[in-house]
Amino acid sequence: VKRIGVLTSGGDAPGMNAALRAVVRACKYYDLQSVGIRQGYEGLINSDMIELGPRSVKNIINQGGTVLKTARSAEFRTPEGRLKAYKHLKDNNIDALVVIGGDGSFTGANIFHKEFGVPFIGIPGTIDNDIFGTDFTIGYDTALNTVIEAVDKLRDTATSHDRVFFVEVMGRDAGFIALNTGIASGAQDILIPEQRDSVQELCESLERSEKSGKKSSIVIVAEGEKLGGVYELAKQVQQKHPEYDIRVTVLGHIQRGGSPTCHDRVLASRLGIAAVEGLIEGKTNLMAGIRSNKVVFTPIDEAIKKHNEIDTELIKVANILAI
Ligand code: ATP
């Protein structure tokens, strides 16, 4: 490879910029050229690209979001769209791609590779931590810290008013954000899609805490939880317990923003370099990830299809501490 194209695709995540910076600087280090592709796969289709060098990625390691911008490209899902993308890739002499995104972005790159043989390596960038082949995705740690900062503030007001706060957090179909922030913010109960919860059990937990002298509680609800959503849950608990002063907060997109934590910056820096080194070694259709603090490559099919299991020890920790 001589010239690597890099793009960020799908949902944005804090630390994507740090990954981009690492890719560009690793390219320079190994005497390769790097090209930034704007708006994910849209930039390939529209030939919206920019030459990058070590200085063009200055002052971005600390910025959330992605300076390359990201998009969900409907056109890239069509063979015609991908043909256009391939033509522009060739016109720009790009030999290989680094795709920073989630499983949808990897699926797109995989199909593109099957059709045109373009080598690529994926870097997991999503706050949800729902990608197999890495212990942590880029942006996850920052999102966790954003959530606990917000829940700490809600705790202040919950305590002052003796209220029960239901807080919905992101995570798509995965409960990693909910479980970890629930433990870290001292939640009375945590509802995640991986566990079969019930309104009955939730009520019992709240009743137990009330009996033990607790006057206010935090309940963390994963957005992917299967009991009808945070408002429905709050409504059902309120019906059983009209005496509770219940409030609902949906944290929403603030969880996707902000300056990346040290953990995410280091992770992104390592994976950005690993992706470039992998392409130099002739690797393709792999995702660079971190497992037990070592950089590892996982076949992209596995990264897309398999799922990280929720740690049952963490569920136990949450249950013991909610006594
Ligand atoms: P996140 O998990 O944060 O949403 P993601 O990478 O999974 O990130 P998606 O919107 O699912 O986000 O995918 C990003 C882009 O990848 C899509 O907009 C589309 O352009 C491309 N893509 C996804 N699936 C396919 C597919 N089956 N064929 C071709 N391209 C695809």
C-alpha cells in the first residue's frame, strides 16, 4: 500500500478524532500518504476527500465528534453507489481503507471488499461498546463518564426532594453503558436488555430500599431494555405506588459528545497505528481491537456477527450493592 483513505462512519463517538490523527501520523511515519474521506461513505460516492498530513490533524486529539464528519449513506447500500465509490477511490489512487465506525460501517466495507477487492481494516468507534473482538470501543469510556457526571447531578436533586429518578441511557441493544454507570452511580436498580427484568421485581427493589430507610433512588434504564421504555416503566411503577415522587430523565445525545477521556484517546491512538501497520503487513477484512490490554485483530465477519456477553459478575455486584 502507498495511499490510505480514512473515514468515520455511522454514529459519532468521542475519540474518533484521536484515531484519525493516529492513522494520519502512522502513515507519515511509515512513509505512506493519507487521504481523509468526508461524511463516511458519502465522501467516497461524492469524491469529497482531502489530503492529510501530520499537521492537518493538530489540535484534534482532545475534540469530541469527528472533524471528517460522519453520515449514514443510503447510496452506499446500492451496487450503483458502491461502483461510484470505487471509481472515485481509483481516481484518487487510494489503495486501502481504514474505516472508523460500528458494525454497519464494517458490513459496508466488507461488501465493498468482496465486490472490488479493496483492502480495509476497521476500528471500532461507538459509545455502545457492542462490538465483538475488543474489550472496549472508542467513545465508550467517555460516554460512561458523561453519564455518571449527569447522574451525580440528578442524585443531588433526587435526594433533596426524596424522589425516584428513572434515567434512560444509550447503548442500543446492549446494556454495557447502563450496567457500568448504574454501578458507578449507585443505582437502586438497573434494567438492561440482556436480563429478564419485570416491573414487579423493580417495585420490590424500590420497596426494599424504602423499608431500609432510603428516601430517594436512581433507576438506570438502558434504551434497549424490553419493558416498553423508560416512560412506560415509570408510569407502571407510579400506578403501583402513587405515593412515590417519580421523575424521568432521558440523557440522550449529550452521551455522544464531549472531550474524550484519557482512556479513549490512548485506545484510539493504539488502534489507529495498529490499523495502518496491519494494512502494511497485507492484512485485510479485520478489525483492530484491544483484548486484555493487547492489540488484536478479529475477522470482520466475527466482529459483525458475534456479541460480547454481559459480565454476570457485574450484575452480581450491582445486586449486592442495592441491598
Ligand atoms: P453505529 O453503531 O454507531 O450506528 P454503524 O457503523 O453501525 O455505527 P450504520 O448506520 O449501521 O452505523 O452504518 C453506517 C453506514 O455503513 C451506512 O450508512 C451505510 O452507508 C453503510 N452500510 C451499513 N450496512 C451496509 C450494507 N449492508 N451494505 C452497504 N453499506 C452498508
